[in-house]
Amino acid sequence: MKSEASFEKRSLLLFGFSMLTNVVNYAFQILSARALTVADYGLLNTIISIIFILGVPGQAFQLYVAKTVSEKESGGGGSRLFVAGFAVFTAVVVCGMLAVGLALSPVIDGAMSVGSLALCALMTACVAVAYPRYVATGVAQGLQRFVIMPVITMIEAVLKVAGIGFAVLFVTGGDRLFAMLIFLALGSVLAVVFGWFALRRKLGGDKPSFSEAIGGLRESVRRGRLLGASLALNLCVVFMMYSDVLIVRLRFDEGVSGLYGSAAQFGKILVFAVTALINVFLPMVSRSNMSDKGGVVPLYLRALLYILLTSAVFMAPILLFPGQIVSILVGGKYISAVGYINYSCAIGVSTTLNMLNMNYAVARGRLRFPLAVSVAGAALAFWLGYNQTSPEAIAVCVASVGGAVFVINMIYIIKGDGSREQ
């Protein structure tokens, strides 16, 4: 009972920090909408969408590192060697991403109509420097340092908001977007520095040499099956989450893209809120086993209920008073975005439900079927959306496919684990 109470206490602490970080992240969206023109704000949302999609492997890194560190620390062998090896691997990935991203900047600029090779290069840098931050967060999670873990994330969020203040005070015109992305990259760097100094003395085992770190890298590669599967599943869910914004950017002018991007942020409110809930409830799945009274399916259904209730609470004021909410949060110049809000909320709900299934599948180690369904769903959502002639139709396609993916995987989860518990 004591260990269960301790787990609940730590989960509540993590939930509180996660919600605080989510508030700061949404403040970034509100303030950036007011600091930028409609066209630049649409471009910012497109760039953030690309950064988030390309950063999905980093989220898989975090999950893999957290599970491995936890296993090694509980086994008494210490995790310092593994972390050193994975740090080498991450450094190689970062260098490779920077090289490829810089080389492809003209291609990215042409495809996404960014209008600046410097912005494309800076976008690549933002993606690359975020990867070590995901690793640091995974180490903190594996060590169950539930104060250090959210502080790492909070540093990045606070620097993003500080970047808006700097841009408004000292920068004018289109250069504001450039300045804000610089602060975004700087936030990741400072978060990694903090994580390193806060966690380096808490890892078990002796300090490895460089050759020993290379040995730890080989071990990481050998045990990378979970990393690859969770990476692919994360990528599918995130791609469905942002595909509507990317398609609208590709198919319509800057004005429509900016308005749709501002509306899309209201759907992200749901995702931000539910991410905190998943951090609280889903780790319990990996701790459960089939001999537990009631099994894991009731736990899954409990998490689903909380997610639906949370979504309803956050959606109610948005759907009941859309004009007032838009005017207060992002300003009157975005009032035409009201017509897109319902669709954005639908995509937000489908995303949160698929996030629930994704975390459950990874925790249970049952990835093959959910991954196949999610890959097919992501491809279908993009194909259907791209062939539509209005932003509303694009959103309907993405939300509908996302909902279908959730239902299929939910049936698989309940049927599979439910039958084992009979």
C-alpha cells in the first residue's frame, strides 16, 4: 500500500507540473498570434507542425530510455553506461539531421513556401537540438525524478515565451519569427544543460570511458526493437494530428492558412490537457499484470473515461462561445477562424484517443496490429484530405479517419487483453 500511495503521489505531482507546462505552451500560442501577422502566424504553425512531426523519434527515444534506465537501476547494475552509449548515438543522430536538413533547405523552402532558407535551416536546428532534451527527460523519468523531469520541459516552454517578449521589444517585421525560433532552439539547449547537471550524480554505476560508452551504444542498437516500433507508432499519431494544418498550407493561400492555423490551436488545447492525464494514468498499465484483480482493461477504460470528461470540459466553452474565445485569446483579426473551430476540436479529440491507445500498446508490448492500423490510417487521412477542395472537408477527413483508427485499435485492445482476463 505504501508503494501504491507513493506512486499516486508522484503521479499527482507530475500531473500538476504537466498542466503548468501546458499553460505556458498555450500562452506561447496566444502571444505569438498577437505578435505576428496572420500570414507569419500561419507560417509559424506550419513550422511548428513540421518540427513536431520530425521530433517524433525523440519522443520514442524518451520512452525507450526511460524503460531501460528503470530496468537497469532496479536490477542493481546501474544505468550510467547505457546512458553514455545512448548519448553517443543521439549525438550522431543530431549531426546527421543537421547535415541533411541544411542540404535539403532549398527543397523544404520550395515545398512549404517558407520564403527563407535561413528559416528552413533554423527549423532543422530546432528539431535536432530537441533530441538530447528528450533523452534527458527519459533519464529523469526512468530514475523517477518527477520534479527534475517536468522542470526540463518547463525550461524549454519558458524560453519560447521569452522569445516572444524579445521579438516584440527588439525586433520588427518578419524577423520576429526568426527571433522566436532562435529562442525555441535555445530553450532545448538550456534544458539539456540543466538535465545533465541535475541527473549526472544520480545514475548508478561507474563513470565509463569513451570505449565503454561505444560498447553501451552497441547494446542500445541491439535492444532497439521497442524503440523502432514506438517511433513508428508515435509518428503516425502525430502525423494525423498535424496533417490538416500541413495540407491547408500546401493547398491554400497564406491568409486561409493563417486563419486555419489559429483555429487548429484550439484543438491542441485538448491534446495538451490529455497529455498530462496520460502521464498520470498510463504508467500504471506497465506496472500491471494479468494476475491483478480486475486486470488492465478496466484501467484502460478508466483512463478513457477521464480523457473524454477532460475533453468535454475544455471543449464546452470553446464550442459555446467561439467568437468571444477567439477575440480574447488570439485577437479580433482572427475572428474569421471561428468557422474552423468545431473541426479543430474533432481532430483534437481523435488525437487524444489515439494517444491513449498508443501509450497502452507500448506499455503492454503489443504493437504490431496497432502500428499497422495507424500506418494505414495516417496514409489514408493525408490522401483523402489532400484531394478535398475546402479546409472544412480536409478536417472532416482527418478527424473521421483518426476516429476510425481509434475504434479499431480499441476493439483490439479490449478483445485481446479482455479475453486473457476471463
